[in-house]
Amino acid sequence: MLHQALNVKVNNVVSFVGAGGKTTAALRLMEELAGIGRQVVFTTTTRILEPIPRENEYLLLADEEEALTQVSRLLTRYPKVFLAQRRLEEVDPTALGESDRDYPMRPNKLEGVPPSLVDRLAQRLSEAVILVEADGARHRALKAPAAHEPVLPASTTILVPMADLAVLGKPLTEEHVHRPGLVAGLTGAALGQPVTVEMIATVLSHPQGGLKGLPEQARAIPILNHRAEDRPLDDARQIAHLVLQNKRIERVIIASLRAPEPVLEVITPKARVAAIVLAAGESRRFGQPKQLLPVGDKTMIQHVVDIVLDSPVEQVIVVLGCRAMEIGTSIADRPVQVVVNQEWKSGLSSSVRAGLAAVKPEVDAALFVLADQPGVTTEVIAKIIERYQETRAPIVVPTHRGQRGNPVLFDRSLFAELMRVKGDQGGRQVIAEHEDELEEVEVQTEAIFADIDTADDYQTANLQSPSFNLHPPTSNSINSLIIDLDGVLYRGDEAIVGAREFMALLQREGVPFLLLTNNSTRTPGQYVTKLGKMGIVIEESDVLTSAQATALYLERIARPEARVYAIGEEGLRAALREKYTIAEERADFVVVGMDTGLTYEKLRVATLLIRSGARFIATNPDKTLPTEEGLAPGNGASLAALEAATGVAPFVVGKPEPAIFDLALARMGVGKEGTAVIGDRLETDILGGQRAGLSTILVLSGATSRQELENSTIKPDLVFENVRQLYEIWPKS
Ligand SMILES: [Mg+2]
């Protein structure tokens, strides 16, 4: 049906211009609309032949003020009202001989109404459709508008430029074309030349042709009247595709206006839709970031993003806010555009704005997908987009058993309105304001209602995989942890938020863990005391320092009676004393750890020993040491001095070298599989974990800032603000 192809809604003003069947199209549309219970006013801003009203029709000849009061009254009794100002004496000679007319007409013409009256009527008649013949063509098949044409009401919502395909191949003369000189001017053709496909397309889509005066808000839908039903549609299709190169043209209807079914084909440009995945929320009622909950063998955000990527969308935008880094890390390998909404706390509308701002200019519509609706399928999304493609409705909403759900699609024409929404409203307000233009599409799943807001929802949705899955890309569930101390559990003498709860949780759940530090100056006993003051209760065997690791390493390579010269503090000395002779002379090993009492004498002795063949071993390579005043020299600085003096590079036990991780795994009695390193330094904790073949988790509570993470080539598997976030998502029995 024509009204469906044009997607005519109540309160629309449909203006017909051009040539080749405007009156026929308008009358046809009038019949269809009345047939579905609409009130219709058919008028003209130029002149038309006088229709002879039939049943349920009324011809009102009235001046402007009278028309305003009469039309709405008449519409309650007659669903179809013809409106003109007055009857003219002028007789159309061509009208007399027309036997193929299926609507009774008198041979005389009616003088139309001023376009301003149509605008005023459109304001008053919120329940009616107004059809306007806004151009004259003297029964020719093609025309270009003169300076005073068309007479287009500003309230036009659908502009229908028309041409009759019968003109193809006919000479560009008065006989076939109204104002052939103007057509020649628009197309560059010579008068008398046969009319081509390209010429018709140019006239219909030209801003001084078929689109002349097109109001900003109006949709343009040309109709190609194809009267010769036995002729192939190839030419018509070719014209349609040429015409659609003009972006203002929404679709082209190929019609045979007197056939029982007038619409032969509707040709639309492929709708380009951007999906905006809204994932910035805080999961307040959930108590943990639901975007990272497992769904099958993925996180929820990965699952939703993958479904969207499989759908017929042009662009995928993911809006993050709360915990943007960790959620972003989870989808870093997906070809999506991540937008961080810094204003996420101010509500959903800020995410809508952030998403819309990233939509590519050539995209026609945006589909808002909720990150907590994992049950929405590619089929549902495809169906919504398909309906949009058919109707170009400003809003398409999925329904199930008549009830509306998500995701909702908005045409670009509503982007500005969406941008103005405030607070937590989302699109609701805009939907309410466009209720009558909205298109519903019924889908076969309740998933369009089911968002995951609470733990109960999550359980009910039955999405949880058997094992908690922190690292979905490799499907490695994490079940043991190597945890760095400084910057992870504390800073200075202060515990980091969540550290106490996290450590207590690991102990309660029996998760194997080891506290691993590159600091060689303290003994495990000193760490037990330090952590104890913060309320974190551990045992000495829970700690492995680089000093201890160095001693363990020496056990593997040194004879029991080996002599060791050590630069370092109590932590290192205590670890070595148990097993080895600490000696300056004839030492087999020079072991160097952080020593705040470092002297030239110590460097001199070490240099001479290394030069005479002692093995050069270092606890850790950290070049600097953060202090309250700034960065002070770390053990790496002492190593550099010795390396310069000896030309020998040390064997480093501590992070990022794999040795200390191997020792840690041996101490814990676990394998690499399922073990993760948590640390605050990219170049030691994370790089070391990666070299050792472990999963890696960076916390931003210590030495590394977000910016540094972004700039670094070392990328951890997961990123958290602090261990509190890890605590929140860790499964609890
Ligand atoms: Mg650290």
C-alpha cells in the first residue's frame, strides 16, 4: 500500500510536486488512509480539477478563516474532505477527453488555498493527514519548477517529487515535458534530445528540481509512476539508485498508481546503524561490576559486544564510565570504539550523549544496547534494523507479547533531542514525545526485558559458567595468586583500601597465595609485624622476599660450604647467614641487594672479587626507590656501578626475572596454569609475570598511573583500581 511505502502517520502533511500522476497518487492515498480509519484532507496550493464528492466525502469551498473552523467539524462526519478556495470558470480542455480517470471530476478547476492555511490546519488537526498538490504540470510526464513553484507549505513532513516513466526516450519538448527549458538547464541536456534515465534522476533529486523548497524536517520520497505494467522495471530501478545518491532522499517508490496494488517496489538505501553499548553504570544494586560477570566462557560485556559485532551494524561504540579501565581491558581485543563517559555519575543521559558524539556522520540511526541484557540476540537486533530499513521510522522499539523492551533504535533526526535529555532519563522522554511515529517490532524473546540488576537476576538468567573466570580470553580461571606488597597491600605504613578484606577472603577461601617482594632489606618476620599493624594477619611462610629467593637460588647452584660476599641489609644478611659463610676474601659469590649503608669500600671489595672470578648475583634490579622526597637510588644503581667497574652483568633473581617466580611457584606447590601475579609496577611485576608465563593483574594503587599504563607497551591481562575491586568480584562461597 502507498501509505505504508510512504510511512504516513497522523498529523503528517504530504506534499506532491513534479509531474506524472500527483492527483492520482493523492486520491489513492486518500482512499487507503480513510480505509484504515484516518481523517484526510486533500487540498492544493495551486489548481486542481474539481472532484465530484462521493459517499463519505465533502468538498469545502471556503476562505481561510472559514476553512479553519469548518474543516475539523466536517472531519467528524466525513473522513475525506476536499478543500479549495473557490471554483474557477477555467476549463481544462485535456480533462474532457480523459476516459481513463477512475475518479469523477468536473472539467473546471478549483483555486487552491495559500500554503499558510495548510500550516495552520496542520497545527489544529492533530488527528488528520493533509495531502497537498503543491505543483502544476499540465498533464505532462516530467517537469522542473519555475521561479514561483512549487507552492510548498512549510509544515510539509513528506515531500513526494514525481515523474512518469513514460517520458523515457521521448524528446525533451513541450509535448512531453512541462517547462522543457528548465529541465534542460538542470540536466545540461539539449532541447529535443531524448529523455534519459539520468535526466529524470537529476530532475527529481535536484535542489532546484524535485527537492526545491524541501523543508528541513521533511522526508523526501520520490514516486516513479510506471504505468506500462508489462515493461521491465530496470530503468526505474536505475533511476532510483541514482536518486538515492542524494542523502536527503529517504527511499524511492516505483508505483503503478492505478493498479490494484499500486506499489511495485520500494528502493531504499541500506540503512547504516551504529550500535551504542551502554556499559558505564555502577552496578549499584549488584555490588560488583556486572559487566565482568561470566556469561558462558566470556564476560558479560564481551558477550554483549560480540553479539552486536555479529549484527548488521555499521559501527560499534561502547560507552564506559565506572571502572572503565578494567572493563575496557576485557574488550580491548574487539574492533569497537570505546568512549569513556567521565560524567557517568550524572546518569544514563550522559552516556547517551557520549555515545552519540562518537557516531560517524554517515550513520543514519543509533541502536542503544544495554550491557546488562546478555539474552538479546543478533536476530533481535537484525529485526529492529530491518524494520528501520523498511519504515525509516524515527524510533523502533522491540516488543514481546505487546510489551516494550530494549534495545531501542533512534533515527538521526532525533539525535539532537536525545542530546538534550538530562539525568537518568535515557530515551524514555524522547520516546514519549514521538509516540505516534514510533514503530514496534514483535520479537520472540523475553530477553528484551531481562536486564541483570541483582544477584538474583543473574542466578535466574543461569549464565554462570561452572568456574569463575577472571581471564576469559584464555579461559584460565585464576585459583592462586602471587601478590606484590608495596603499592598493592600498603603504601608507606598505610593499608590500601580493600587490602584487609581481600587477604582475609583469600585465607577464608583457602586460595593459595604468596606475598612476593623485590625488597631485600626486610626479613619475613618484619613483614609479619608491619602487616599485622594494618590488621592483616599473615605468617612468615606467606612471604617471599628477593633476599630469600636469592638464598634459595644459591642453594640450587652453590656448594654448601660456599663463601659469599654480600652487600645488603638485614633481610639479605639473615637469609644468607643460615647456609653460607659470609666472607670478604676468596668469596665464590658476590650477592648485591639494597644497602642504605653502601660505601666505596663495599663497592671496591665487590669489584675486585667479581674481577677475580666470583659470580655476580643481584636480588633485584629496581633502579630507583620511591621516598617521600622523591625517587632515591635503588639497588639497580649499585648494580650499575659494579657493572661499570667490572664489565660483568649480574644474574638477577628478583622481578622481572623468571627465577623468583619459579621459586614462588615451587614454594606454593602450584603450576603456572591458574596462577596470576598482582602488582603495581609494569616493568617488574607485570613484565615478570608475563615472562614467567603467568596471568597478570595490575592495580593502579601504587607506582603506575592510568596514563603510564596507556603509554606503556606492557599490557596486563586485567587492570583494577585497587584490590578492593578484585575483592568485590572474587567469588565467595
Ligand atoms: Mg610494588
